[in-house]
Amino acid sequence: MMPASETWRQPDRRFVVSGPASPRDIRDLMDRPFFALGKMPRHEPIRHRSGYSEVHVVSSGDAGLATLMDADVLLWLAGQLRGALNEGQWISRHVRFTPWRLFQDLGWDAGAHQYRRLRGALARLAVTTVMTNIRNGPDWRDRPFAWVSDVRVSRDDGVALTLPEWFLAAVTEPTRVLTVHPAYFHMGSGIGRWLYRFARRRVGRQKGRWLFDFTELHGRSGTLMQRYDFVLALGKIVRVQSLPGYHLSTCLRHGTDYLRIEATTPPTGPVEKPVEPLVATTVEKHVGTDTVVSLGRSKNHYVNHCSRRKTASRNFLTYKYNTICSSTKGIFRDNFDPSGHGKKEAREAVADRGAGVP
């Protein structure tokens, strides 16, 4: 039971991490390009539009955009906050923790290099500015936010920082967060990490095989790689089967190459909200050139032709793809209210309710 008083509104009130927690990822972040994929600094902005959803990410510092590796800190904090909520505790977007606790939960080796890694991640998260209309109302361009702010690091007090309201509002809604396989945090490939998060969001633990067009995947990733190189990178992941919890293959169907993803982890319960089986066909932003690549015509052993009888029953959207793609604009979109009304007050109430612990 949360206390009736509102002393948590005092600015010095912080949520203090006191124990282990399983990291959580936020659904809205998992299939859209909010982070740079590579390990080298990226200064080029990310501008992505899919249906009614828009994401703009820029960096205001020499460190470049925050990367998927840096996002480990956010996933860990989301797990800590969600775990506290599940236990009926107060939470706040003002957080304090010891680096050692983060290292333990994420499996980082303790050492000076990990402290440097954490400092670098916090620096990039702090200078990365995000603008999105996802859960942000019609004036979203006037409401930018950084992943972290007011960052302070000291030997005695550890790390203190402030998370954006947008992030906290997502964490407070149980249906907006998903668990993450522990092996994810040991993956060194940015493309591999992105593909895992995409599969976790779009396929989840549902039964069946789900098909995704390579061109759509390329647009969704936000990568600076040309499509040819991007497809080759995915092909390598398919060969080594390095995605925890999923089996990958490629197939040729109606002259189009697809990546086929199948969950290997059985569902732990009923699916509350089935994920979309096909990436939105209205992705307008593609980084790189439109190089034509056909894995279906290569001799690689991981390429095969889709079985129409097996696949069509599991994914009729893919079965109908070539006949309806010209009229699907807006069909495969997230439930976004451009007006920002309806749930705005509810979101604000949730954000106010989930804040503050001494």
C-alpha cells in the first residue's frame, strides 16, 4: 500500500535500488530505431516514420547517439522500477544505484573498464534527444526528452540520475514491458541485438512461423548500412542461430525474400495481445540504397522455399501480401491517437502515482 501523504513530491526524494531485478524492455522501443546499432560513434540523426508513428533521434554531443549497448542501463532500470511496482513500492523517475548492482544483474565483469563503459553509456544517453509522437500527444515536436538527465557519479553515493516521464509512464503499465533473455546482454552484435528485440516484440512466444520482408526490416532498424550489407549481416545470424529463444531461416515466396522467425520458448500463459505478424508496409524511411538482393537465388544452405500449405494457415497476411500491399497503408499500425486525447489524463495520473520513495 502506498502512503497517503505526498512527501514524495519533494525534489530530493529518489528511488534507491536495493536489490536484484530482472531487466525489462519497453514494447514501444523494441521494433523502432531509437538507438544506434553500431559500436562506433554515430552522429547522423535517426528519422523514422511508419504509419502514424514517428521517431526522431539526434545527438547534441561529440559522443554521438546512444547505442543498443548503452540501452542496457535503461532495460535494467526498467526492471528495477517494474519489480518495485510489482511489490507495491513507490517508484520515482529520480533514481540512485551503485554500479556494482548493475554489473551483477547484467553479468558485467567488475573492473575499471566496466566503470568506463558505464560512464560512456551515461554520457551518450544524456546527450541523445528523442522526439516521438508515440504516447506523446499532437505537440510531440515540442516535447523532446533525453534518456537520462541530471547525471551525477560519485564514489560514495554511486550513480544518481533522472529518467524522462515518457519512460516512467511506460514502465508503470505492465502490458508495455517484456522480459529479456539473459543471453541478450552477452550479444556483441548490434544487428543481432536489434533482431532479438524485434523478434521478442513481434513474435514473442507465440506458436507458428512468422515471415518478415527484408526491406521492411532494413527500414525498421534505422541502420546506416546499405540493404545489401544488412541482408548479409542477417544471413550470418541465421547461419549461426545466435538469437536466444528463436529459430531463424530464410525463404523465397512470390519472388520476395523473407526472414522466417519461430519461437523456441513455449508460452508461459495465454497471449494477452497477439503481436503483429508482419512489419508495417508503410515504412517510409529507408537508410541506404535500394540494392536488390535475393537470398532465395543463392546457394547458401540456410535458404529454402516457404511451404505454402504450412505458412498460409499461420500467417494469411503474408499469404495475401502481393495482392493487398498496394492498399495496406495504415493497416499495420500501432494504436496511436493523433489527437493525444482520451488517455492523456490517465497517463499523467499514472506518472504522478508512480513516483517517489525516500
